[in-house]
Amino acid sequence: MAKKRGAISPLGNTVGSQEAQKNAAKANLESLTRQLSSELEKAGESTQAFLESHFGLGNVGKPVEWRLASGDTAVFHEIMLTYDEVKANTFVTFDINGRDQSQLTRESLMDLNSLAYQQFYPAVGREVDGKIDILDGSRRRAWFLLQQGKVAQFRVLVTKETLSVSDAKALAKQLQTAKEHNQREIGLQCVTIMNNEQCTQEDVAKMLGMSRQSVGRAIKAASIDERLIALFPVVNELSHTDYAVLDKAMKHFAQHAEALTAFIQRLEHKVALSEPHHELISTKEWLLSVIQAELKVEIAKTRVDDVTVTPLVNFASKGMFARKRSKGRNFSYEFGRLPKSVQTALDDAISSVLDDYQQSE
């Protein structure tokens, strides 16, 4: 006898009915997703904006609550961003993050190439005026942007709660697990603190738990023209001795900005032409050797330019001259083809003047 028809699903009482219902629902969701994507594209609307507006997608992922340095707490939610969203809606504040973004070159970020397969740790940020200020993970962010969309998504833990600058700084420092900040970055932080707090290098050393000498070296590194720094693909490789070489160049051109620009342009030209030919030594060592060689030429040129020659008399006879040569606090007199009698008279005159000077001391 046939079973009576009813409102219950024909799969409701059969083995595997729940699994079949799940599969049907998944297929339906996939169809709806394609339809939604198509309709949003036709309407010219952002998928991300639509989902955030209608489903609160900004709070995806399991919430994480962290205690801040002030004692307050903040809740963070993990979100996934595309290349365009990271480029347009994230930024890095140096005073808080402490990482100099201009130093993040492709070469210096090669240790992050595994991110192409898996981002094990999300970056961490706070929402500021509708955008995300990256507190930790600025190297990962820079690497992701260098891929220009080849990697689909970037994970970020974001809080919408207002964080004070001091809490944000403390959190960024606590979260930092990647490469330590290099000497130049530390120096830039020291200079920022000195300017903001109107304090001395000794005060900064106490605040950061560093020696006075370390602060001085870091500030010296921070004083190097960023165009010189940009010559080095991996700034983290620069040591105190290397910065001393660059500081020597800065001091030489201290009063001549245009000459420094010309010097750097020559270096850039040499790098562009010769870089492929230094396989036997590291890029850093090769660059430093080029800088030292160019600086040696500049110093020698300056020494020649510093010499001043002043004619004392213009003689009619060819080859006869009397002139004074000056360089700094040193000077000398030069004579050529003058009679012996004139030479004797000059000797007597000089001796007389020096005797008078010596007696007057």
C-alpha cells in the first residue's frame, strides 16, 4: 500500500538525509553567492562594503581580548583584506610602529617569502577614521603589497576601540616578534622622542633602557641622508662602522647640499652600471668601497680647491714671478728667476720681520 503524502520531507526518515540536506544547502549557497556577485558587479557596488553593511563582516573571526598597558582591554577581530584594500585602507605610523617603511625593500623582505603559501600570524591594527593603522606586521604588509595582488588575502586582527597613543606604542612593542629594529630606526625613534618630549640623549637612554653611547650611535645613523641609505638593498646589514663611513660623507658635504646631491647621483649611476659585477663580495661591502673611493676623490678635489695663489708682482720678463700660496692658516711665498741680490734682500727682510714679531710676543 502506498504511503500517505505529507508535509515531511521524503528524506527526513532515511539514512543520510541530514548529509543530503547539508549538501543541497551548500549548493544553494554557492548559487546565491554567484548571483550576488553578479548583481553587485552590475550595480557597481563593492562586495566588501556590501557585506560589512549587511552582515557585519568587519567582525569576522573569533574575537580576541587583550589587556593594554594602561589596564584597559580591547577586543580584536580577524578580517581578511585584498591587495586593493590593504593598499587603500591601511597605513603605518612610524612613531607607533617604529619601522622605517622606506627601508623595506624586496631584498630585505625575502625572509617572508613563505607568506606566499601561508600567513601564520595575522598583522595587528587599530581602526582610525575608517582605515587600519598597522601596529604590528608592517613588514608582512610591505611584502604583501610588493606581490601586487598575486597573493589573495592578508590577515589582520583589528580593534574598533579607541586606543591611546601610549597603549598603541606599548602594544606594538609587545607584539614585535620579527626582526629587531635596526640602528637607524632606533635613532629615528630617539630623535622623535627628543623633539616631542624636549629631552636630552641621556634622558632618552634612560627611557629606552639603552646606554648613552648606543643612543648617540643610533642618532648618528638616523642623521644619514635617506638617499644614501636607499643605495643599500638591506639596511639591517649596516653596522656602526658602516654608518661611520656614511657619516664621514655627510660631514664632508655638510655645507654643500648641491654637491651632496651630485655625489649621490654619481653613486646611483655607478650602482646601476656596475652592480652585476661584484659577485665576489657582498652588495653592502661593494657599495661601501665605492662610496669610500668616490669620497676620497671629493676630499682630494676640495684640498686643491682650498689653495689660494695670489700674485705679488707682475713681471714683464717671461718665467719671472713672485706669489703667495695660502691654504687655511698656512701660507708660503714663491719666487722664480729673481736675481741673487733680490733673494738676499728678501731673506733679510723676512728675518727682520720675524725678529720683531718674536720680541713683541
